[in-house]
Amino acid sequence: MTPQYAPHPDPILITGANRGLGLSIAKALSMLGQSMVLIGRTKESLQKAISENELLRAKAVVCDFSKDPASEIDRHVRECGPISGVIHCASMFGGSLTQSNLAEIDDWGRLFSNSLVLSKACLILMKGHGGRMVFVGSVVGGVGRVSADYGPYSVYKGALRLLAEGVTKEGLGNRVTASYLNLGSFREDEAALEKPASFIKESDVVGAILSLIYTQLDIRIDQVDLLPTTEI
Ligand SMILES: NC(=O)c1ccc[n+]([C@@H]2O[C@H](COP(=O)([O-])OP(=O)(O)OC[C@H]3O[C@@H](n4cnc5c(N)ncnc54)[C@H](OP(=O)(O)O)[C@@H]3O)[C@@H](O)[C@H]2O)c1
């Protein structure tokens, strides 16, 4: 059961909101009556997510973090108006982002710079009333010596942790802070149920993110580790 939190007055912005973890967070926030800005790559996928899940207080905004120029991301985000928090869930990883796969290196670079642009635009939108940004990271963000498939992904996630620190430093005067979520594998399929110690439940990840978003802003929460007990 989702704990009860009083919704923030202004929307929470969620990236990667059309499916996966981002959509699960949107569903949980919707149950609290929280207004939201949902960011996804296509209008169709966002509208489908909104209508199928009856996300009544959600507004859809289309941004592709690996294709759109920084100026477009900045404009789309700033047009959202005041926001109370951010959950940056969008991530580019399909097992094809290897160090030798130069075809996607420009996309990867834009994902990097557009995360910076997102945080800058949100810092401006949150000035005055404050709020928390949650950057959804990964356990591989702390390890450079990972398998080739995870190489660039780990660099991106590691950079998100530093970005969170920078936002907190810059935002303190305005009660804007950021938290980095150091996340292990989460799954709830049959294979995961057979090995419960190896995986986190998605519902627990959602619960942790909600608690970050609604914890009072005077408390700094730099990093939260959510790892299965096998990762010691
Ligand atoms: N799953 C895990 O076990 C695990 C473990 C550690 C960390 N994480 C992190 O947790 C977050 C959610 O994971 P998930 O498994 O729920 O992911 P997912 O199902 O793969 O969803 C990723 C989301 O990111 C969006 N996205 C991908 N590239 C994008 C781009 N260039 N611009 C904008 N949006 C883009 C996708 O949109 P489309 O539908 O358009 O592709 C989708 O909404 C990610 O940040 C991931 O790195 C996951």
C-alpha cells in the first residue's frame, strides 16, 4: 500500500514516464492526486500511458533527450511553468551502447548534455518555492570496470551522481536539492521471484522515490542506495 502524502501544489516532472519505472511512479503519484508533467519521446506513447492508466492530472510533453538540441529541451521544460520536483528516469540503454559503437556516440553525448540542461531549467522553475530532484542512477554508475555493454552507461550514471551534487550546491539558497538513486536490478518477473535476494521489487523503488519527493526540503538526501543483499 502506498503511504499517504499530501500532494505538492505544483506538478512533479517525470522523464521516461511512458513506460517502465517512470510510468509506475506516475501511477503512484496519480493515486495521491499529484499533478504531473510526463515527458516521453513520442506523443502517442505518452497519450496511451495517460489514457490506459487514467492519469487525470498529467500533462504530456514530448522531448527526446538523445536527439533534441539543448535549446529545444530547455524551451520545452521551461514552458512547463513552476514545478515542485523532478524524477529523471529516462535512460538510454538497450544493450547496444558499447564503447566501440560509435554510431550512437552523438546520441549518448546529447543525453549527457541534455540532463544538464534539464537540471538547469528545473533549478529556475523551482526557485522561490523549492523542491527535490531525483536522478535515477544505477549501481554501475560507481564502477568503471564493467562489461563492455555497460561502459558508456556507467559513465553516464556516474555523471548523474555528480550532477545531483552540483544541483544541491547551487540550489541550497532556494531550497532546491537533488538526490542520486544508486539502484541495483529491479524486476518482478518469475525468474526474479525465484531469486528474491538478487533483485529489488519495482514497488520498493517507487516507494523510495515517493519518500524522497515528499520528505521535507530542509533535509539533504544526497544519495540513496537500493541494492539487493547479494551486492555486498
Ligand atoms: N531496470 C533495472 O533493473 C534498472 C537497474 C538500475 C537502474 N535502472 C534505471 O532505472 C530507470 C528506469 O528503468 P526501466 O527499466 O524502467 O527503463 P525502461 O523500461 O527501459 O524505460 C526507459 C524510459 O526511458 C525513455 N527513454 C529512453 N531513451 C530516451 C531518450 N533518448 N529521451 C527520452 N526518453 C528516453 C524510454 O522511452 P521510450 O519508451 O520512448 O523508449 C522509457 O520511457 C532508468 O534510468 C534505468 O537506467 C534500471
